[in-house]
Amino acid sequence: MYLQELQLQHFRNYPAADLQLGKGINVLLGENAQGKTNLLEAIYVLALTRSHRTANDHDLVNWEAKTAKISGKVVKSAGTVPLELTFSRQGKRAKVNHLEQARLSQYVGQLNVILFAPEDLAIVKGAPSVRRRFMDMEFGQMNPRYLYNLSQYRTLLKQRNRYLKDLQHKQKKDLLFLSVLSDQLAAYGAEIIAQRLNMLKKLEHWAQAIHAEISQQREELTFHYATQVPDDQLTDAKTICAALTALYAKQRDKELYQGTTLVGPHRDDLHFQVNGKNVQTFGSQGQQRTTALSVKLAEIDLMKEETGEYPVLLLDDVLSELDDARQTHLLTAIQDKVQTFITTTSLSGITRQLIKDPTIFHVAAGTVVADASANDAATKED
């Protein structure tokens, strides 16, 4: 899978842009605050219909315009798929093959991307909510069923929390309805937990080999999914559902007192362990960086395993954060394997001999110009 074309209209600081992209490594070269990250964000949004930088879609629209549009052509083994997203005050519209999609969940998965930025160290170092979001965004791309269960769960969670607040303030009294909501929430929550466990087991398999190689076999990386469901009941969705239902019953008085749902996948966490120790708490900065890099590279192989297609890789100023050994491992791992977009202020900071025939774009003040001389080889290849 690769993105052949990208067009922007009134997106962020781009009045307009029309790019023909290389199949291999694409380098976005320019000074800071010129729009390099905005281009990566556009590709990310085209894939997932939402930004990794803001929860407000209005931020994506150029301040001089009322609407913004991102479109592109994705080349897969089965053929070329045109994609289009439009953002306006009325909301966002998504098209696949020029046909508008009734639900965004039907759109997500047409283009799979992996973003790696310096702040992705937060996957290891950050709050549990960061790791939950990581699981939801990545697994949702690979598995439409996961995305559906997550959507249903979030809707029911809001409804149940609202009802708990009403019970807390004595505006409602019917505990039977709370039980109905609890049963429904447990069913979807169990599916999410079961799917997370399944996907994490596969991701761990790929990440372990990568981490061992980077650390020269000195370290073993393992994952631990932290949940209130007892370990011996994490066997299948039906058993997990029964465990969640029992936990809701056990926590009912506490939830009524606090007016919120205290159990479920929205409260779970993912722990990364190196040689049996939690790398977030006990790992060195180098171990944390290696863990984050291993997990991100493992996603490439997992997406290929799950979808049959390699994803597009977005590297936002991440090479400057890696030492020579980790940078070499990253560039060697992706060469001739996945379409990659790299933002950088200077090519001198990149191990050039590891990049074969890069397609280079110069970015300045919301304009993008292809480096014709550097791109001749890529153009001939296409």
C-alpha cells in the first residue's frame, strides 16, 4: 500500500497543494514552522478522519476559508482507491471511490498509517490514557469489528455515566435500568478486551524480536495488559463479560456515590516490561526509546499480517531524537519495505547512505516544491 497522490485545499497553512509522491522514502525538507508537520497531519487525517494534534476539526481549516479538503489516491494490491475528506461547519464528509460513506467507520482502514513522532515516547512514559488511545487508534485501523465495538462501547459508556449522575442526584431511581446498561456495556467491553489481548500478543511477538536485535540480545521486551478482570478469567469474550458483570455489581455502591463507571476497558492500561521490570518506572531513557521504536516498527509487520498490506509510515522529526544505532536500525528496517514520509530541517542529520533514491520536497510558508533533480530516479521508477 502506498499513497500515490495528495491534494490539499485550505488545509492548515496550505491554500492549495498537489503532490505526486514516491513509493519509497519521501523527505519533507524545510525550516521549522513552515508546514512540514501539517503535511504529515494531512496524510494521517486522510487515513483516520481525525487529527493526532487536535480534537477540534475546525483547527484544520485555513482561517481564511470555511471548508478544507484532503484527497488522495491509495494504491493497493487490488487496485487504486481515491479518497476524499471535506471539513466544514456542518461536519465532515468522507468519500471512497467518489462515493460518500454513511459512517466514518466504513471509511477508516482504506489507508493505514503509522505515525512516529518524538512525543510518541509518551506511549512508554505517559499516562494510561495515552496507551489506551494508542491501542484504539492502531487496532481500529486493522480491525473494523474492533472499531465498531469501540464506538458502541463509548456510546453506552456516556449513557451509563449520565444515568449514574442522575441516580447520584436522585433524579432517577430505577436500578433495573442501570443493570440493563451494565449488561450491554459488559458485552461490548468484553469484546474490546478480548480483541486487545489478541492483538497485543501478536504485536509483542514482532516487538520482542526487534527489541532484542536493537539491544544486541541483552534485553527482553514483554507486554502486560492491566485490567480489573482477574487473569484467570481473561480467556474469551464470554468469560470476560461475566467477570465485568460481576465487577459492576461489586462496584455498584461506589459508582453510585461517584457518579461514574469505574470498571471496563476505558480504565485499563498497557505495561511494557524490559527484563521483567516496568520500563516506564525503572527503565533508562535509552530503554524507553528502544521500547517505543520497537513497538512502532512492530506495528508495520502486524498491519501487514492483519490487512495483507504494509502501512504508510510517518516520521515527524523523529530521526533527530535517535542515536546513530537506532537511526540505522529504523532506516534499514523500512528501506524497500514501506512508503515513508520523513520531516527534517536538514539532510545532514540523516544517514544518507541508508536512504535509497529519496523523493525530496522543499517546504516553505505553506508551499511545497519537488526537488526535480533528486527525484528523477523516483519518477522513472513510477
